[in-house]
Amino acid sequence: SNNVASSPLSLFYHRLEVRAQVAQAFLSKFQLSATEMATLLSQRDGPITEDFFRALNGVKNIHKDVKVLLRTNQQTAGLEIMEQMAVLQETTYEQLRLRVSVCSGPYTHTHTHTQWSQAMACLQDRPVLYKYTLDEFGTARRPAVVRGFIDAQTCGGPYVGDMLAWLHQATASEKEHLEALLKQVTVQGVEENMQEVVGHITEGVCRPLKQVIIAKPGAVLLYKLSNLLKFYHHTISGIMGTSLSSLLMTIDEIHMLSKKMFFNSLSLHASCLMDKVELAPPDLGPTASLTQTLSLLREVLASHDLSVLPLDARQADFVLSCILDPLLQLCTISASNLDTADMATYLVNSLYMMKTTMAIFEFTDKRLEMLEFQIEAHLDTLINEQASFVLTRAGLSHIYSCVQQHTTEQGPMSNLPGMDFTSLKTAMVRPGADLQTVHRAGVTNPTNGYKEAELVLHRSPQQVQTLLS
């Protein structure tokens, strides 16, 4: 009878045990452990560990697997668990967002990047939270970059090149930090996200950068600045891509402004030269204003660092035009009161100084060729004037003219007025007349009617050359 009585009891206990096992399996399948719950709901400034991500993954699996219950007679339990897991997921994602915000301040060590990138990979399941987290990251990093920029000016000195180099390095660092943060994110548009965030981070330095750079005066400094800005615009855009970032737009804006200010400075300098034209000095050398302006041109062209940016031929020619064209006009006005010979001498000296100033620089060949033509033209004028002066002083001007213009149709040269034997002999005894080889050829030519040419010309040109040497 005991066996009979115990049989229902054993069966009852067996059923209880089975139900306990089912309940335990149910709980392990559709509920988190107390440890997992504590890990997910811990303080936001706590470390993100692998246990956290395992617990979050468990929540996601439960939320997915509990849908099986909806197809059974356990729909009520299934709905309750699904709602519970949904709330827990949202709470956990919010915790993730808050924890990632902690890494937005000072840079974290490299070994923690894995946890942050895992967090962002999880957040991509919630696009709104993902975008909001990136925005928070950029907002937190922005003042840090501004402080760093101002500190760099204070410690490193107010050198524009150093400031732009710092910005380049800072931009690259921010991009690298974002790449580490998003390396496990698989959604499309990650590169665009990074460009947008880096643009937002660096936007804060635009105002202090403008304030520092626009205050820099002087044509040479403006020219250097324009080239530096163009170089760093190209370099930083390689990091930030083609996005319309405020930093790139600011650098381009300041580049165009400094370029405009540079050419305005050259135009102002040229206007000042024309307002107070300096007369040619007594020694017919270059004026002080010409020397000063060419020194400015030399500084401008020499300041171009080819290692930073290749010299643009059109810009170089425009720079030369802004300086040389007014100088050429200035020299012409300065020489207007001089006689022909002095004018030619002064212009040759001035043009030669321009030529030697530009000869060592690139893209000046056309200008050098133009100056060479002008120098040769003024030298021809000077030679003609000096020859005419010497012939006139020696009394040979009339004779030289007759010899040069005489034709056979005019008959013997000795029949021309002032070219008879006595007149020619009187003129030829003056110093220096024997040097005119052309005269000797004309006198010794039998067709010209000078029978005793050796009495007119006492020495041959070779004899005169020997005596002079």
C-alpha cells in the first residue's frame, strides 16, 4: 500500500522537478542574470567592459527569441518580456551614449579605443542616437581644439607658419581619433560622418585665426602668407575631404584676402612713386626710389618657398607687372628733362639694374628679353649721340656726312663744297681724325680725285692703334 500511495507523490515531485527545470530554462533563455543587469545599469562613468557588451548582446537575443512565445499560448508572457527587453535596450543604448561622451574630452589611451569603437558599433543600431553621439563628440572636442590653438600661440610665438602647421596636425589628430572610434561601424556614410564632425570641431578656431592673420602688415609678409594659406588649404583638404568645412572656407577666404591686400600694397607703392617722381641724379645712376622698389621686388620673389608651393607663372608675371611697369614709366618721366645722350645713359643704368635684379628668379625670361631690347635701343642712341658729338667737336661732322652720303652720280668727292684738298687737309690735322677708317678709304679712293692722299692722312689706322696701345 505504501508503494501505491507513494506512486502519485513521486509523480507529483517529478512533475515539480520538470516544471522547475522548464522554469529555469525559461529564465535563462528569456531573462538576464542579476550580474548582467547590474553591469548594464551601472554608473555612466564606469568602464565599458566586455561583460557589458555580452550583456547587451543578451538583451538583443532575448528580444529576438521571445517572439517565439507569441506563437504559443504564452503570448502575455512573451509581450511582457519583449516590452521589458525593449525598455532595457533603450536604457542601455542611452548608457552607451553617455559613456562614449566621456571619451570626447582629453584623448584616451590607445588600448581603450577598442571599447569605444565597440560602443559606436552598437549605437549604429539606433541611427538617431548614433548621430547624436557624434554631434556630442564634436561639440566636446571643439573647445579643446580652440584652447590648444590659443595655447600654441602663447607658447610657440605668433608665427603664421607655426599656427597653420599646428592646425594641420590638430586636424589630422582629430580625424585619426574619429577613425579609431568608428572603425567597427559598418553603416554607409562613415567617411562623410567623420568629415562633418572634424569640420564642426575645427570651426571654433576660425575666428581667432582670422584675428591673428589679418593683423599682419607688409607686402612681403602678405605674399608669404598668401602662399602658406594656399599650401595648407590643399594639405588640410586632403584630411577633411571635399566637405564644406568652416576651417577650409576660412583659410581660403584669408588666402584670397591676403592676396588682394598684397597686390593693393604693390599698387599703393606704385602710386606713391608716381606722386613724387624723383629726378635723375647727377651721376645718371638709378634713383633711390628705383633701388628701394627693386629691393622690395627682390624680397617678394625671394620669399617664395618652392618647397611649400610651386611658383605660378601667371602670378609671378602679374607681380612683375605691378612693380616693373610703374618703374619703367617712372624712369621715363625722371629722364624727360635730360638731353638725348644723358637720357640714354640714365635709362641704360636703370634698366640694367632691373635686369640684374630679376635675372636669378624663375619666370622672368620674357621680362628680361624685353629689358634687353630696351637697353640695346638706348645703347644705340647713346653711341650715335656720342659719335655725333665727337665728330662735331673734331670738325669732321660735315666731312663724315659727305663721305657717308656720297654717290658716283655726284662726281668726284673733291668737287663737293667743303671737300676740296685744302679744306680736307685742314680738318684732318685735328686730333683724332686719323681714327676714322672710313674717311681714309674715301680719300685714298682714286675716283674721288685726291691726288696726294698721303699728305692729307699722315698715319694709317694701324699706326694710330699702335701708338695708342
